[in-house]
Amino acid sequence: MIRYLTAGESHGEALVGIVEGVPAGVPLVAADINKHLARRWLGFGRGGRAKFERDQVHIYSGIRFSKTMGGPIALRLDNAAFKKDKSGWPQVMALDGNGQDIERVTLPRPGHADLVGVQKYKFDDIRPVIDRSSARETAMRVACCSIARQFLKQFNIHVNSHVVRIGEVGYTDPSEWQQHVQKLIENGGEKLNDAADASEVRMLDATLSAQCIDHIKEIKKQGDSLGGQYEVIVTGVPPGLGSYVHWDRKLDGLLAQAIMSIQAQKGVEVGDAIRNTFTPGSQVHDEIVGRNGHFERRTNHAGGIEGGMSNGMPIIVRGYMKPIPTLIKPLDTVDIESGEPQPTRYERSDVTSVPAASTVAESTVAYAIANAFLDKFGGDSFEEIYQRFSKETA
Ligand code: EPS
């Protein structure tokens, strides 16, 4: 079982992570992580911070001669925002002192962790809630989960994603993109990612991409924000990961947690789950065919999961993200200090970060799949696991 823990505030000095339980002998260098950290910054609609944050991971332990050693892997990512001249963050986020000369944040944003965070931790300042609940933390999540992803890659298991819709612009039905996606994933690898990354909004259709950029520009002018939908696809997953006998090992349940644990994600769909609720069973269930001594499905409406287990078809998970709660356009709130009604105050933010969320979801999904894989084939070393995997899938 791989476990990871992240620490750090958005405007503190750094984010830190520890990844534990990675088998020995997995090839890993910083570039395997940095590649995905850079992809996380892709996407039209990001705010001012995207212009200067350049995430490069520092690896402190757990690796020798470009391979994991089986021990905990410690990671650090610096926040460029902290060191930026005149930013004032070292004073605002200081580890000591009493902060009496620092202006407090007292206007909670609707839709954000702000208000409940101060109620829960008995703060008189929203700053600590803003800084830990911030999606900045997903940078370290991507770093940690890229190690799980690197492990899966050794078994030819690849994770790809693309954006389906941002706000009101995008595909409306899976049938509109499935053939295109099928071509990009049929030989494994990351061709789907390459195609999505070539678009500023990670959309596969050039016309929709252009319309989407206009939509984001218009919403920005209105001082508003946008959510959206994306799809993550995992290829090369052997049948039998997950469980039908234990609720807490069901693969779809684990994938739902992987998506919902990301800031601002509010819904998950496995395969064509929503379409399937409108459609009779005979057009939903994927018929079984025999091919070269293997079983396959004619279609993949189930998204590669039946009975809580992978069935050997590509795993398809869709995430639904709410609009970012930090708006230029003020919403009604109440000052936590005076109790007086007030409009919210603008803080620097993104208009949308659905493209970034899609890459974070790739990472958290990789983590969930890697653990289900280890549950079935696990061992201390890559060699040992590879032997088990090869025997089962021969
Ligand atoms: C975020 C607000 C913005 C985003 C940040 C998430 O940061 P700032 O307040 O410093 O402008 O840029 O995202 C990241 C820093 C990141 O790495 O994704 C928020 O409030 O969640």
C-alpha cells in the first residue's frame, strides 16, 4: 500500500510530501515528476500566479541511482510566491511572532472553506483556512502521485485525460468524443494527453477549444468564474483489481474518493453512468465476446468496472468541478469580526482551473489504481511484483 502525506500552505515557504510504501527498484528521476507538475500549470484562465510559479521537485530520500529503495520518499516544492520581492508573504505567514501588525482577512467567500474553517478551528482570521485549503496543495499531490504513476508505467498502465466542457462550452454527450478518444488510446501510451495538452484548455476539438477560450474571456470580463467536466482514462489495467467481496476495496469507490478529494470537485461518474440512467439495460450492459482466448466487451459503457473490479477494458472516470469561489464580482457575506453584512473582497485567483484539475485527477486516479494493483500483485520489490503480474496476465 502506497501512502502519502502533504504539508504546506499556499503562501508559505514550501510544500512538502512524504510517499511511503513504494516497492524497491522502480525507475524514478525528478524529471518523471516535473513533467506532470508542468502539465498542471497548463490551461487558459489561470490567474497571475501561473506567470511566475515554476514547480521543480527536490527529492531528499528514498532514491539511489535513479531507482526507488523501498523507503519513504521525501519531496519539497518551493512556493515562488513566498520569495517574490515585496510580496510580504514571509511576514504574513511567519512561523513566529504574534502577527498583531498583520491585516486579518475577515470576509468569508461563499462556496469556499473560509467560514466553516474559522468556525471549526476558532480563528479570528481566515488566512490559515485560505492557505491550507488552497488548490496550491495539488502541486504536491501531483508530485506524490506521479511516483505511483511511474510505477504503473512499468506495467504498461497509462493514465490520460481531456477536458469535456468548461462552463457552457463543450461536448454534450459522450458519443461526440468517444471515437476520437478510442483512436488516441488504442495502443496505450499518452497520445491522448499529448493531444489534449496541445489545446490551451485541454480540449480535443479545435473549434470547441477556441469557443471555450472566448467563453472564459467573457466570463472574466464579467468578474465571474467557471467550473466544468473532464474525463480520465486508464489503459492497460488487468482484470480483477478491486473487489466485489469488500465494500472498502471496491475500485469505483476508491476512484470516487480519488476525484472527490481534489479541491472543488463535486461529482464523479464512472463510465457512462449518467447516460445509463436514461437508457434501458439492453443498451447499457457491455456484451461479452471471446477474442484470442481472452474476454472482451463490445462496448464500454461501464467504464471498465463491473462489480467493483476492473474488467480489463479502459477505466473511464469523469470529474465535475464547481466554479472557483473567488470572484471579482462581489457576493453577499458577513464580516466575521463585526457581524455586519458586507460584499466579498477580491483576492488574486483563476477564472477557471478545469484543465489543471484534469491533470490532478490523472494523478490521484493513478494513485488509486496503483494501490489496487499492489493489493493484488504486491511485494517488496519491482522484480517480485513483475513476476506475479506476468504469471497472472500471460
Ligand atoms: C488558489 C488561488 C491562486 C491560485 C492557486 C489556487 O493563488 P494565489 O492566491 O496565490 O493567486 O494560483 O493555485 C496555485 C497556486 C497552484 O499551484 O495551483 C486558491 O485559492 O485555491
